[in-house]
Amino acid sequence: MKNLSSFLKCYIVISLISVTIISGKIWYVDQNTANNPDFTTLQAAHDGAASGDTIYVAGFNNSYGYLTLTKKLFIFGPGYFLYENSDTQVRPAEAIVGHITFQTGSEGSLITGLSVYSSGYIRISVDKVIIKRNKVISDYGSPLITVTDNSSNVSIVQNYVVGSRYAAISIGNYCYNIIVANNYLEGGEYNRTALTCTENSSMDLQNNIFLRSVKIYNSIFYNNIQKDGSFSGSSNDIKNNIGNSTQFGTDNGNQSNIDMSTVFTDTGSTDGKWQLKENSPAKGAGFSGEDCGIFGGNNPYVLSGLPAIPAIYYIDAPTTGTDKQGLPVTIKIKAHN
């Protein structure tokens, strides 16, 4: 009879097939070799996969190392802050990685549910990349997520990014259609910058929370909350944002000098505390009547960055079964869009 870990691996693969449009093969990465993974490091999985394949990375206590992508891949981790929020994963360990770089050939790739730690970072040098529901908390000596010159059609959505030294996000020259939405972005103490964009690039920034300064040009800036820091730049469309000072003025639905203690619940998990209080000034204050902040808009932030595949968050099962009774297993599963 197959053991429970083999059953879980099978279920994960079936789930991925059922919710993701996949034309390639699915690979399983796990440093726990008892689970019979295809690979034990993320780079080895990349090197062994073909363009268009999907990689599922299991949670583990140690890092899966660095990753350089030169293929179009869809990479799923289990999420983060898994111990802090309810109904997350039955195995509440994160898939920890070092720096991730997207190079020529990786156009169209997706990474989601991963945790970038220590001196890690994400560097994007190609078009059509999606960075979704990842945690990046690092003391790296440069911006944690960088979109380099001449890279466009990049989406950075529903992430939790904290730089202890430098900026959370930096956008290079001649970058267009850069979407930054529903992220918590905290810049480091060294340069006190959350996000910066060059004068010859443009972005669409909506429903983010910023801690530290923001500098953008030629961009849409709606439904954001700036807890602290300055706001600068030019040629921007700025509407329905909330600032702790006078960053946005009071025209076009913007609010100034808001006491941030009235905005967020400030209780619960690391990411859950950014939910809005019942009478928060950010409630219904968005451009189309939606909430400002990361839990508002069309793509609300998902607690723990759980990827958009079903997650097993509870299992009750014996270690062995009988031919007569089989293996009675109780499983609770939750879908995450």
C-alpha cells in the first residue's frame, strides 16, 4: 500500500492539472527524498524541465538554492506565514530560495508561493514575467525586485516585500506596462525608498501599501496607501490614494494627513494586520468605490500568498490500513483563486 506522502504528491499533481492550463510536464521538487521527488534543487528542476513545464516546490526547512531561468516555466511554492494564518497547508513549511534571475528564454514565466530570504533578490531582464504571491524579505544590498532596462509587460502582484537595507522595487529605463498591484512594499533604512521608477518608464500601481518613499513618472497611481515616506515624480495620474502626510493632496479623491492607527486592524498575522478596520477611511475610498489597500480592487491580496491551486490544510489518517477497511483518510481542501 502506498504511504501517505506518496498519496499527497499524487494529489498535488492532479490538482495542478485540474486548475492550470498546462501543455508540458509537471515536476516535483522536495529536499525530503523519502517523498520520491523528481529533483531536490530548484536549478536542477529547471535544467531538467522543458520550456512550458510546471514545477511544484514543497516546503522544507533549508533553501533550494539560487535559480537562473532561461526557459518558460510555471513554478509553484506552498506560500508563506503558514503558521500564522488558518487553513493554509497541512505541511506548513515554506519553499525557501535564494536569488532568482529571469534571462533570455524565460519570457512568459510565472513564480508564485515562494519565499526569498537572506541576501536573495529577484531580477527580471525579459518581458512577460509574472511575480505573484511571493514573500521577499532580504538584506540584499540593492533593490529586492528589479526590472532591468527595456523589459516590459511585467506583473508584480499580491507579494509581500520587505527590504531591510534598500528599495523593495526598482524599475529601469524604457520599461512599459509594468503592473504593480496589491503588494505590501517596505523599503529599507539605508535609502528609505519603497519603489523607484526612471523618468522614461511607466507603470500602473494600484491597491498597494507603501512604507518609505515612492518616486514614479508617467504612471497611474490609484487606491494606494502610503504609511510613511515622501512621494515624488511627474506626469502621473494620481487618484484616490491615502497618505499619512500631504503626499497626494486632497484633489481627485486623495486623502491627506490620515492617522494610520485608524486605517488598519494592526492585529493578527504579519500580513493579516493590514486588513482594514470596520470604519477605516480606506473603506470604499477607491476610484470605483472599492477599498484602498492590498485587500481591495480586482485582485485582492491572499493571506500567506497561497498559490491559485487547491491546498490540503488538514489530514487525519492512520499510517497503515487493512485489506478489509482500506485506509480511512479525512482530508480538508480549500481552493485559492
